Amino acid sequence: MTSEESSVEEFSVEAARAAAERGELEAWVRRFLASPGSDNEPLAHDLCERMQVWEGPVRLPIDSLHRLAGPPGDPVLRPLSEDEWDDRVDDMEEQVEDGWEPPPVIVSYDRTHDQLVLEDGNHRVESLRRAGREEAWSIVGFERQEDATRLAS
């Protein structure tokens, strides 16, 4: 197995599920966000400091995820250039259509606005949407156990 194949397997939905069963989902999130491809160790640190409860992987409707980054013209905090957005999404969309299951996206619950925020996985979600999928495997972080319990019911 190549190191790339090993990395893909390490960050699969199944690997996240196994980490959750062992009570190690936060550590999985931290490793995933710091890994090549995500390269977002600062986000990993910030989320793992703020979020006290991690749930998942769970399937969430794509329409329920509020994106922080996306294509120009979409209501997001950080618009990406057409080139930065489209090429990567097109490649992922083809892979999804060929049967690829991308790693779970990382989501946080924003209690102030009562919404789910897509922290990591904007390209993956868009590629799933374009491939006709309506849900994305997700790992959700909550600041409080009460919020996780309320949303689960």
C-alpha cells in the first residue's frame, strides 16, 4: 500500500467511525485537518479548543451546511477564484461519479445562529452536490453537550 492509499484509508468514513467507537474522534479530526490536502493545523487547534463534543460520522443534508468558502457570487465569507474552485471540484465530482466516497466534512454547530457551519470540506460538498448527492458524511463539533443532545433528538 502506498503512503497516499494509506492516508486515504486513514481518513475514510470507516476510519472516522472506528475512531468514534474508541472515543478518539477529536484526535481523528486533529490529524485529518493537519494532514496533506487539508493542511489546516490552525483550524484543527481552534476547533479542538472550542468544541467539547464530537459526533459522527453522520449523514447531513448538504443544504443544511452553511459554507464559509465557495465559488464567486455565493454567500460565503471567503469567495474563491473560479480557477481555484472549479478545477478542484470538477476533479472530485468525476471521482464521486466513479464511486469515490470522500472523507467526512468537518462541521461545527453555531449556537448563536442555530446553524451548522461547514468548517472543512467546501470542495467535497460541492463535488457531491454536482454529482447529484443530497447528503454528506460529516463530523460535527459542539461547544456544549446540551447542543449535541438537542440536535440529535
